[in-house]
Amino acid sequence: MVEILIKKEACRGCQICAEICPTDVLEYNAAEQKVFVKNAADCIACLSCTYICPSSAISQQDFHNVKNFYRDLEFSVKAKRYL
Amino acid sequence: MTTDIQDARKKLQQAMNIAPAISCGIEELLGRSANGMTFVAGRKLGKQMTASAKKTTDVEEALAETRRVLEEHHCLWHFEPFIPSTQKEMVKQTEKGAEIMLVFRDCMIRQSLFRYGHHQKGSLCFMMYGFFSGALENIMGKKTELQIVHTGENACLKKLIIGS
């Protein structure tokens, strides 16, 4: 199962992640003004929440990372990322 | 060896630019009609590729057969059924027919769109809709739809509707 980690200190409570999630995994807690993981079992690991979060507060673990053939290999080597 | 892989990757990436470039062009020219055009192209491809596929009326078997056909043709289209926690069965019966949620992970269309820098949920995604429609129509003998629910960076969620 996908593990979703939310850095509470970084979350600004903008709720964009909760809105974009197609399976309603995330929910907004009005009292805390933060987003929390309501139902991790339904996460499909599309990573839309991770990519859209303006404060990079969300990350995932234990998911199938797709083969990214589109990335430029030379750039990836230089950046030491995406290899 | 590394150079061979790098060369192969570069050639693949050059080829990956072609389909989204065409898609981008026809969307500009035809607007929303481009989706219909690519749908028909995908449907034809789906029918061609499954011409000798095993016929079945069972949904799970039909999906397995589609997967087998794709692998046989070296197509990178990794999909799996998704059962929401609010649902017990994989197949949900509705007025429209049998509904199944599918998650698409490794997808050659997404890869090509990202390489070229074109948005998702456009005419190329409709080609995939057409492909599944044609393939499952051949295998199951029923009209099918593949609605795009969500397009993500690492996976997409789609709803497959098999007409009753």
C-alpha cells in the first residue's frame, strides 16, 4: 500500500491537493487548517497532489514509479536525478 | 553498451515526439473534433490488434486478453483494476452497464506527451479510449467506453463502461 507523508509544518491548508485527488484520499481539517490522509488505501499513486503542492509538503513511499523514458538522459546525469 | 542504450533512448525520444506533434497540430486545426478523429483511429487499431484474440463475455478475462495482446505487440500500457474502498466488487452494475475503474501506470502516451510538452486528456488520450473500445468490442462483442476520470504524472484513472 502507498504510504503518504504530509509535513504538517509545511502544509498551508490551501486544499489544492484534496481537490485534485481523484479518489478522495485527502481531507481538510478546518480546526487545524491542515490537510490529512483520510483514506490511504484508495491512493492510486498518480502523484498529482505531490506535484501540485506549492510548499512540497506531500511525499509518497512504496509505490510503482513509472518508467520515465521521456526525460533527457544527459540532463539527468548532470542533475544526478531521475536516473 | 551504455552508448547503445543512450542511442536507442535518443531514437525512441525522437519517435516519441511525432505522435504528440500530430496530436497538437490537429487539435489546433480541428478543435474538439480532433478527439473524435483519434478515437476512430484508436478503435481501428484496437480491432486490428485483437482480430485473432480469444472471445469471452467475462470482464476479467477480457481485460487479461487485452493485456496479453498489448504485450504481444510490445506495447507499454500497464493497467490494473482499481476497487475503491467504498465498493466490494470490482465490477459495478449501473444503468449504463458494467463499470470498472482502471489505473494506467506505465503509459506510452503519457511518456510521449511529457516528452513533447503537450497537455494530457487531449486527442492522444482519446486514441487510447478508442483502442480499448475497439479491442473490447472485438473480444466481448459489446459496446464499451473508457472515460478519463483523472490524468496524473505517475498514473491515470479511467472508468471502463461495458454496455449491457
